[in-house]
Amino acid sequence: MTENQSVPTETARNLRKTRVGVVVSSKANKTAVVQTVTRVPHAQFGKIIKQVKKFHAHDEENQAQVGDTVRIAETRHISKLKCWRVVEILKH
């Protein structure tokens, strides 16, 4: 690519990270707390361990309920903690 050409919007959006997790809290307005579990090998011993992380995700219609499996995608910061958004609800 030359310096005059820009990256198409569709290609740039595909570079954003996505995660699949379970909603553990939906008490806040337009926000769902999503917990993801990643299996990674231990740095020294190599045993597979679970790495649990929570993400605050923007849920515009307040559709996600506790226990739902959802897909979230990285986005710009919406508030201090929210930089993810709910893309779709996979299972109720």
C-alpha cells in the first residue's frame, strides 16, 4: 500500500478482539459484566490452568441477563471501565 491509500473500514474492524463469556452481572444500566475463562499453560511448569477475567461491556438494549453466554468485541472507551460492547447473545 502506498501512503495515499487508507485501510478499508471493514478490514480495520476485523482486527478488533472478540471474546465469548458468561454474564455475571447486569445490574448497571446499559452495562453487563462478562466473565471469560481462558486456558493457558503455566509459564514454568506447563500445566494447563484457567485464567478468569471480567470485562465491563456496553449493552444498549439491556438484553443480556445473568447466566447468558455472549460475544463481546473491543471498542472505544465508553466510560472509565467500559471498552467492550455486546455483539450478540449466543445462549439464554
